[in-house]
Amino acid sequence: MLLVAPISAAAQDYNSFHEIETKYIFGNFTVGSATGIEGEKAFEMDSEADLGKRAGRYGVTQTELEFEYTPTQYMQVEAGPTVSCYSISGVPDLADRNSCRVNGFEADFRFLLIDRNPSPFAVTLSVEPEWHSLDETSGLAVANYGLETKIEADTELIKNRLFLAFNLLYEPETTNTYGVGWSSESTFGASSALALQVIPNVVVGADLWYLTHYEGVGLNSFTGDALYLGPTFFWNIAPKVLLSAAYEFQIAGHEPGVIPALDLSDFSRQRARLLLEFEF
């Protein structure tokens, strides 16, 4: 379907390579700089899955149901509730859990700092305040507050065909676990992604992310790191419908004092992302 349907759609209406918005062409772990067209509105279903720990069965998904609005070409706003699902069994230090629940609210404010032309790069600042009522890893009842901040940059290596993106991430969080008290943590990361428009409106590529985790909101005490690599896919199904996907494997990592390699306490063994967007 992924090969035949895009070719059929391209034959009907998209018969040449044209300019493409870069926001989701890198699979959505790495985000492009595009902020959309002024006045544009859309509904998004954005699901992220974390899969695999050191032992047992572990699968957790978080789905954001967001309304997206672009008031000006230099700013974009997204907001909506999140739904989390947990399938956990036999994982050390985590209680078995099999449930789905509404889990808080997220918003995203994106500001275009540098536009492409005359600059070769476009750069966007993303600020995403978050509140969750369930721990994202274990599903325990908590009050969690976070502020994910990203610098999203991209450039065209070959006009309308080959694109390169870079992201920088800093996310401080504070959590009140009922009966335990408050704790804080932070994540810092950097990514690079390459995307090629292989046929009109279909883009494939690869994404590389390096993430580090710390105790304390100021990157105070290092607890582990992870290097993820995997393929990405983007399909502009119709003029107002798109799909973006990525699947990544932790190919390297380190958790102090733990052997074998990989950090499977702070991060998962694999992670995946799937986004559907409908403009109106």
C-alpha cells in the first residue's frame, strides 16, 4: 500500500516535485522549522510509543489530540489533551499495569526565528508546557509539570528533494508522587535527520538522536544516556491530509554502575511515533 498508493495519487494530481513544508518530513522525533500558512487550522493525532526494558514486557503509548492554529506565518500554536496506555508486566521496579486513561494536557508555542531565503537555514523555537496526572514511565498517579524547549533548524541540500534538520532539546520536569513527595529531573538532547522526497509527496529518511538524563532541573546529576537511530516516513496523502512516522532503536547507551550497556531505566529499548494531521 505504501508504495502503490502514493504513486497512484502522484499520477493524478502531483506530477512534479514541488515545495514541501518541512515540519513533519523528518518523522516527528526531529521536527522541521516550518510553521504553516497564516490562518491554517488542523487537527492532529500524535502518538509516541516506548517499547522494551531490560526484562519483562513493556509498552507505553502517549497520544496527543491537538488543535493546531497558525495566527501568523511566524507563529504556530497547538493545544489539547493526552491519552496514555500502559502494558507492563514483569519489569523490575515497575508494577504490572494494563490500562488506558486521559493523562493531562499539553500546548506547544512555535516561533519562527530565522526564515529561509536569504538565509540557507530556517530556525524555529518551540516551547511546550505540559501537565500529566500519570507518570509517563510507570503509570503511577502523580502531578507532573514539564517545559519541553526545542530549537528546530533545517535546510535544503537539493531544492525540493533532499533536506537536513537539526534539533536541540532541553526539558526540565518536576513531579509530585503522592505519598513520596517532590522530585525533579531534566533531559538534554541533540538530533540530526536526513529526508529525501523520493516521489512527489512521499519522503523517506533517517533520524539520529542523542539524549542524556539528569536528576535536577539544571542538569545536576547525570543518570544515563541513549543514542537512537532509525528510519522515517512522510506521506502527504492529500492536500489537507498527511502522515508522519518514525521507528528508532537504542543502538548505544550507558547507565552508571549497570552492565550490560544501554540505559533502559531512563529510556526504552525502542521508540516509535505516528502522526496524522487533517487540515480544515
